[in-house]
Amino acid sequence: MSTKALSRETSPRPSVVNRDLESQLEAKRAKIKSDGYPMSIGELISMYEQHEIDLHPEFQRFYRWSPLQKSRLIESLLLGIPIPSIFVSQRQDGVWDVIDGLQRLSTIFEYVGILRDQDGNLLPALELQGTRFLPALGGKKWGLADGAPDALGSTNQRLIKRAKIDVKIVLRESDDSSKYELFQRLNTLGSPLSDQEVRNCLLIMAKREVFAWLRNLSGDEHFRHCIAISDRAADEQYDLELVVRFLVLRRLSDPDLRKVVDLGDFLTERIVSLALDPGFKPEHEAAAFQFAFKTLDQNLGEDSFKRHDPARNGFVGGFLISAFEVLALGLGYHYETYRNRDLRKDVVGVAKGLWGNQQFVEGIGSGVRASSRIPVTIPLGRKLFKS
């Protein structure tokens, strides 16, 4: 039989492929119910004042609009320049969770003087800066009487309140995962947010108390001393990502480790699922986390995740995720076995010996992706700390 004939016989027929695609599309579309219509700024202001829109004020620290960027949004409203759509998800109580457009709405509410922080405290009203097209906008405030030197003016206030924004709504009949999927997609395409900042927002939307617990865990003094990450990494919430990695990967089976394709997406999906899991036991996970980093801090301190250089008889360089995966996750995996034992000799010996371990060195080589590295590093850590 010719190769061409074999290829024809073993390749799926187009009609079969199309049927599979159509069935998948139909199943997924059935999970997402949406609506949409234009709304005036005045209506949105009223909804916010009535607590019918939840901006998730905890998100504010993850967004970085400058005063000039905020002023340019107000300028666009005054000039009649269309504003991109905002996306919301309707909760079971009818309140709208803002999925995309938080910074735009926050800027409007801040300028009007009604924006509140996560504790419900009223924030100072935004004072505008002059813009390229409207330099006289600088210093203009909302709500001052006409004729006051810094007044925006009632006519201009009406222009803003009557301006319309297109609102896309994921209805409450949709599958629960729809808003998380939508938020993740909208905030990872050209967004300034890091993967963990998007993940943080998803966790806040899923279960605020789990996010608060996660943040508290990231403040553990032993953990912070061990990781010794840069200020830039800390600004991008890399400390929280390390906590997420520990929680998600600590007990993951070897076959499941090999199935990870995109580690970022995998961590996001698993930590949100964990937050929503009624069987999740935060006390047990926190105990394993604290044990691992207390042990590392007492034995290696800020050298915990650095490369050991035999020639210098010491640890050199900065934080290495590969060392974290072996040491922190190896100890965490054996928490129940080791929690009452003195591990000084084991920990220091494993940390030094890693850099002469051929399996480790080859598994973390240049160009090795996370999806290829973690099936090597994490099982290795479990093996090296096995009693």
C-alpha cells in the first residue's frame, strides 16, 4: 500500500472533524448567556451609588493608570470620543461584577467624588491634569458652582453624565466559570498586569477570604527571608505566585506534572478551583507551607534558593525557581513525615548536592520550558527528601 493511500485511510475525514468542532462549540455556547446595551455615565454612577455595581476595590492596587491617563479619559468623554465597551458579570443577587473596565469606571467615579476603597471609605476626588487637546482641563473639579475658578461647569458635567458606554453582560444563567474565563482573556491580551495580578483578581472574584488567606501566607517571615526576590518581582506579585505554586504543585502526582502544558494557565485554573472547593483545608496547607519555609530559613536562610559554588564553598547569585521547586516542594511533600524531625544535615546536604546532580542540571538547562522542567525538579525533590 502506498504512503499516500495510508495517509488517506488514517487521517480523520473532514466531516468527522467538523462534527466534533460543531458539538464542542454548541456545548460551550450553551454555557454562556450574554446581553448588551449602551448605558449613560449617569446611569452607571447611580448604580454604583446604589451598590448595584461591584468594582472589587481590592483590584485597584493591581492597576497603574497615571493621573494623566485618567485625565485623558475625562477628556475623551467631553470630546465625544467613544469609550471601549465594559464587561460585567451578573451575580445571582443581580449585582454586576466588573470583569473589564474597572479602571475606566473607577476613574469616572473618582472624578465625580463617589469612589470608595475596600473598607468603604470615600477616596479623595480626582483633580484633573491638562491634556494635549484641553490644556485648560488642569485643576478642573466636579461639583463646584458655575463661575468658580476650578469648576468644570454644569454644562460639561451634563455632557459627561449623558455620554454612553456599551455594556456587555454575562448573565447569571451562564456557567459559573464563564466570568473567570472572560476576565482572564480580557486581562491577558495586551494588559500591563502580570499573570499573578490577573490571578489575584480572579481569586478575589471567586472567594475573597481565600485571597486574603493567601496574602497572609505570603507575609510569613521565614518565607520572605528565604525567597529574597527583587523589588520589581515583588511589585509584580511574584511572592504570591510562589505561594500559589507551592499550594498547587505540592501534592500533584507525577503523571499530572507531565500533563502541564502552559504553567501560568494551569496555576490559574487550579488555584481558582481550589478556592471554590468546599473540601479545601487551608489550615493543613498553611501548616505544610510554614514547616517547609521555617526549616529552610533555619538552615539556609536567604541562600535557600541560590546556586551552590563548590569553588567558593558558598551560595551565589539570586533566586532560582528550579531550586525552589526541589527544596520547598520536596520538603512540603514530606511535611507529615518530617514535621517533628531535625533536618539540618538533610536540607544543607541536598541544597549543596543539587548542583552536582546530573539529572537536575540537565533538567534546568538553557531553553528548558517550565512544562519540561517541573516533571524533573519536583519529583527529584520528593526523592531526595524521602526518608
